[in-house]
Amino acid sequence: MIYLVIQGELKDGAEAIYEQYLQAVAPLMKEFQVEIVAVGAGLKSEYTNEIFPVNAVLRLPDEATLERFLGDARYLEIKVKFRDAAYEHLRLSAFGGRDPRVFD
């Protein structure tokens, strides 16, 4: 499994554009078997070093699917039209999932 971590902040007044992005990308996510694992706003805490108002974790079957999804011409069009227009700041990171280490 591959996990895509999305963290960012929307531009002031961009909530409607962000909603359009979510609606436009949903069919592609289904086509590429992209699953939403978690979404939410960041928490202020003495234990965190950055807080993002928009957070999501997506799960994809493999790295090739991640590359195809993010490189798909339809996605790139949606990205430019809606995602790039909505976000003030955006961080994306991806990692390959594995079982956690177990310690006694």
C-alpha cells in the first residue's frame, strides 16, 4: 500500500473552489482505487510542530497507481483549475506502508 499525506491551508474565501475540486476529483479517485483513510483539521498541541487546517490521508494500491493518478491528464486539469486555485499552501508526501515494528 501507498499512503499520500495531504496537509495545507486554503486561501481566504476559497472554500467553494475547494468543494468543486473535491467533487471533480471524486470519480477519478474511484477509478484509480484511491481511498480516503482520514480527513480533518490540525490540532493545536504542545506536542506538534506545525498545524494545518486541511489534512487528509489517502491510500492507493501501489506506487504505479499513485504515479498514474497524479499524472493523469484529467487530474492535471482539475488540479490547475481547482486545487491550485484553492490552496494557499499545500504539502504532499507519500510513503509505502508496512507493518509497524513491534517492541517488547
